[in-house]
Amino acid sequence: MMSGVLTRLIILAIAISGLGFGEDYFPPPDSKGGWRTLKDAAKVKKTTGLDVAKLDEAFDYAQKTSQHGGLLVVRHGYLVYEKYFGRGNREALPELASCGKAFTSVAVGMMMQDKPQLFPNGLDEKVFTPKFMPAEIFPLDDPRKAEISLGQVLSMSAGIRGTNPVYVKGVKQEWENPTIDNGPWSTTDEFALKQSLWCAPGECYSYATSSSHIPAIIVRRTMGMEMEEYMRKRLTGPLGFGTWGYAMYRPKLKSGIDADGRMFHTPGGGSIAVRATDVLRFAYLMLHEGRWGKEQILPAEFAKMCGRSVKYNPHYTHSFNFNVNEDGHYAGVPKDAFWKGGSGGYVIYVVPSLDMVIYKMGGTEGQYDPALTRLPVKYTYDGSRANWKATPAGDSTGKTLQMVIAAVEK
């Protein structure tokens, strides 16, 4: 009698674990089957609690926010939604703009795990020193740079001048003549290392793409290889990425490129090019606090810090190159949600309390130009969005997230 009850309990436990919550599920590479899926709307609702009809509404909205793109949703380890429009495609390799900053942050976390002896002060380590920076920048053009910590460059509170808006002690301000710090030039060593400070380190926040390139310099010098090569070994290889790269070919730049127009160094401020279902792998790694299977790819505490407000930036809801909702400024969105967006309508979302990751794929015509990456194009575009025109869509980052979360059955 007791053995029969015990058997039924074991069978029930196995069944529950099979439904998952994705806790111990990690997808194989797409070349070996990829994400587990649920195609039937009824099965999707039963297993993940998601209403596919409401996800369709979010997808329809997403089509208004960018010329090309798609919407992908994973919950409890199941890829339950994957739709594209225009040049959006699972095999597409567009330039993801500032979404690349999030990958740079992860590279830093891995570096600190691999070389802890070089960071005795952790994220408080001062980075404008001969240990991390090239000799030619010394003496520093501004002595205040000597006080910049690694945590500050990651959270953009180092005082490096960027774009509007800016925040001082939580108060939003605007510059009359802002600098242009949002193009490929800002992810070159020459530009990033010469940027001026507009306030003392730690006293302000400004979205400075050049600030995100500085960690890439540190990774390169610390690990003895380009950040892209390091990521291939430590991140994208273990996670099972397919083809990926960076938009390295920028012949219009005046410096930082070789005779072929290729950038000398991996751009830490953005421009990564990743397949859509592999973007989900990256988000899923963050959802699992840096763990992939049995391997701790990224220190768990560093991964958790990416999803919450950090002491290095008390001015704005921006952690280590992720935005956070800890203050609840997006209604209907869990406060533990965090995300990284990029110009062109891209956003990578992580919602730990709902065991969910989302990728809002976007992109302009130019961001899909294979000349940027020289990576192969493995699909055909039907030209359906050639005459697309933007319609007022409000804050598409927040609204898309709100609409997907609204699809979760209460």
C-alpha cells in the first residue's frame, strides 16, 4: 500500500518537473534541436499560463515600432512564441546596436571570475591605471579620471559625457549642446579614452556609449585577446550559439579602422550581431543568474546586480548596462524585471519572478546590411516592408513588455 502511494508520488514529481518552470532545462544548440516548443495554443496556456491571442496583440503592436523585427517569448523553458516581420528571421544577423552593451557587461563579469587577483577591490577597482589602460593616455587629461571605478563605467556614472537626458541625484536635466555619443565612432579606443568628464565620478549619470567601450579595453588587456574572441570561448560557445559576430566593417570612420574598413577592436558600446533564438539564450543565462547547466558562466552575484539598482548609480534606473524596474515605473510589470534596448527597436527582457525571457527584435534597413558584418545571409526577404512608415507607438520598450506580461494568466 505504502509503496504504491510512493510510486504515484514519484510519478507525479517527475510529471511536474517535466512541465518545468525551466529550472533545470537548458536548450541544446539550434543545430541539435534547439529550444523545446509548444505549438498548440491550448497546450501553451496549460503548460505556461500564456494566452497566445494576447501575444499576437503584442506582436501586432511590435510591427508598428520598427521596420523589421519579431517577437519571441520563452516561459518555463518553452519557446512558446516566435513570429517575425520584414527582414526579421531566425537566421538574420542584424546589428543590435546598444544591446551589445549588455554582452560587454557579461564579459566583464566573466573576466573578474577568471582573473580575481587583478581585482582585489572588486567593482570598486580603479580602472584608469597603467594596469588596465594603454601607456599613451598618461598622464591623464583630467586627474579626476584616476578615481573612476569599474562599477561606475559599467553603470555610466563615471562622469563621462554622453547624451541627453542626464541625471544628477535623481533629477533629470538637459544639456543645451549635447555631444553626439551614440555612433560607431564612440566605440573606438581613440574616442572613448579622450572623452571629457562633465562631473566628478559617481556624482551623475549620462548615457555614454563610450563609457561602455572602456570595459572592452579592460577585457582585452586583462585577458590578452579581443573581447569577441574571449566571448566565443567563455560565453557563446558554452551556450551553443550559431553564427554570430560584430558589425566591425565601418569604412566611413576616420580612425580606429584598418585599410579594409574593419575596426581594430571589438566595440564594447554595441554593434553585436546575434541570431534571434541565441539572443534568448543570453537572456536565459541572466534569468538563471549566470548558470548554464552545471556551469556557472557568470558569477551569480554579478548577474543579480545586473537586474537591480546598484550603489554605483544612485541617480537613475540603470544598472550594469541594463535598465531595471525596481521603482515600479512600468505599471503591471514585476519590479524584478530588467532589460536592455538598442536603437532600431531591439529589446532583450528578463522577468525572473515570471520565469520568462522575451526578445523584441527590431531593426532599420541599414542594420540588416550584411556589409557591416560580412556574415552569410541564410534566408530570403520578400520586400514586404519596403514602404513601411513609422506610426506613433509611444514608449515601445515599456508597452511591449506590459502587453506580453498581460498575456500571463492570473
